[in-house]
Amino acid sequence: MKSLVTMPPEAELDALRQGAGLIRHDGGLLELRGSDRTDFLHNQCTSHVKGLAQGGWLQTLFLNPRGQIEFLGSVFNRPESLWLATDRPAELRQRFLRYIIFDQVEVAELPGYARLELIGPRAAEVLQAPRVGSFVEQGGALLARHVHGLELIVPLEGLQALRERVLSAGGVEVGSGAYDLWRIERGVAGNLEALGELPQEVGLEERVSYQKGCYLGQEIMARLEARGNTRYRLMALRGEGLGPGAEVRRGEKAVGRVGTVALSPQEGPLGLALLRKEVQAGEELWVGEASVRALELPLR
């Protein structure tokens, strides 16, 4: 399989590693209103939304009945509503509508906003961010801090002003190539790795609360907490022939699949992969006819 990679500019990669890199994401916003909005969302996702203070935010997951991830999202608790950022808002809204029966909740798409992240050790300095777990509103934009930087929800009419503010403070705009390589180096799962998989197997267990009641997929989460018998984990792969979705083999036996792929200036082709837990770092594996090497995460 041909590798689907591009060379990320060095300046973009350096910004994500050492400074502040601004990346724009696909997707949009949902708004939940009504007296039952908090209870409803709490019962739909993996996180403890009922414990979220006003002005607080969290990253969460939406599972299917088998405990597999269907959507990733971020929840913002605002004075009169909950905002939910996700890459497929229309599809997630349709899921919610199937479950609204007697709940006093309305779900609508909010057009006119862009989703961005400012990533890197200088991100909080560039935009003077709040503490981790909270957000602030500045000029109509939401700035929410996480461990890697900031998540930003920005009105389209304010996008250029925010861009200029970031660049004037020393930030750098980055493309998908540099961002994908940064995620691979740190083992940060995106949609290619996460969708259809268990949170515990793709490094997203921190988005799962084991102290809450029933929600879609909760029975599987409780079983995994009790038994801990996951079969896969995220690792990196290095070598030619990597391609998103490709099967990874040990000899003739399939042991996983490739997710995101990018080209490192220092390491050559790298990929995130979901591999069986018995695979060891340094082991030779195969993708198609190409030999690849399994690597422990994080790489940097």
C-alpha cells in the first residue's frame, strides 16, 4: 500500500514541540438547552457531566452498546446551555434525537464557529490561558486549557483577529502533516485510531468515569474496570509501506492495524498503530511486503 504522507515544514513541527502551533480542525458545535440538558448529556457520554461546574469543560467520548467509540467531543458548561464541540455535529445530533423521549432538552447545531487548537509548551503564554479544566470567553471565543495546550472555539468573524494575535505573540500556523507527526510522537489518538475501538486500548481511558451510572456502553466499561482484559494498545511503527488502515502482521498472523501516518525528518515514515499487547518494542512486523519496526510510545 502506498504511503499517504507529506513532509511537514520544520518550523511547524518545532512550534508544536517547543513553542505554540495553531491548527484548525474540522467539525462544529452543538448546543443543548433545557432543564434536563445536564442529566441527558451525562447519560449519553463517558464523563461525569453532572460534576462539571459552570465555566468548566471536559473532553469526553460517546460509545456504542459494545463500548466502542463513536464520537469524540468536548463539553463546555455555559450559564444557560451546554456547548459540545465535535467533528461530526450533525451525526451526533441525530444520535441524541433518537434518545430524547420525555427529556426537557433541545439540541441544535451552532453555525458560524471554528474549532482550533494551540499546542505546545508556550501555548498558555501566547493566549494567557486559564487553569487546566476551565475555560474563559474572550471576544466571543472560548479558550479552554488542556495538558498539551488550548482548545479554541472561535466565531468565524473573529478568526482573523485571533490568528493575528497568535502570530504576533510568536505562534506558528501548522498544517495537518506536522500535527499528525506530533500526535504520533506522543501517542495521542485521533479518529483514525479511536473510532470503533475501546477507550482503554487507544489511550483515552482518562475520558471515562467509573463513578457514574448507566450510559450507552457503561456495562462494557465496568467489565473492563473489573477484569482489565484489553487485548490491544497503541504503539508506533517505523518503516516504508505504512498506510492508514493497513493490516499489520507478525509472520502470517494479523496483530493490528495502522492509523495515522506521517513522515518524520529524522525517523522517516512513522505511524500510530493499534497492536496486540504481546507485541514488544523493537519487534519486526510486516505491512504488506514491507518490514516495519514496533516502537514504544511516546517517541519524544
